[in-house]
Amino acid sequence: MKKLNVKYKIKPKKIMKDYIALNWKTPKIPKKFHIKKNEIWIRTDYWQSPTKRKQIITHEKVELNLMNKGLSYKKAHKIANKFEKHVK
């Protein structure tokens, strides 16, 4: 996998609402989110848990790499969900 140069921004649940993580390529991001290129926003409660943090970072990296190779968000997201389940 190609190394992604991303910055993680940790955001409270009151900002993220039901979103766990968002990246700049996520389609239909609400306008209130101003996610810059190469940023991944992760909800604080997921960042604070070492296991959840590893899972969500894996998910985002797989998803972004697949989208960079031409897969749609929907397909990349589905595959990334499978990868994150195997992270302990």
C-alpha cells in the first residue's frame, strides 16, 4: 500500500454527531464540515480507545487507497469495513 500523507484531526462527538470518521473524499459531506485535502477527522471517543483507533485508521487508509485506484466510495467503504474487523 502506498504511504498516505494525512493529518488526523480529533473532533468531539458534538461536532461529528453520528459520524465516526470523515475524510476529504467522503461524498455528500455536510457543508458545516470543512475537511481539507489530506485530513481525516476522527471522533474523540474512537481516538481514545487504542483498538478502535487502530481499526478506524486501517479503515480510512484502505478506503482512501482504493478510491485513489478508482473504486467508488461505496465499494471502497464496504471493503474497508472488512479490513477493520480484523484489526485487534
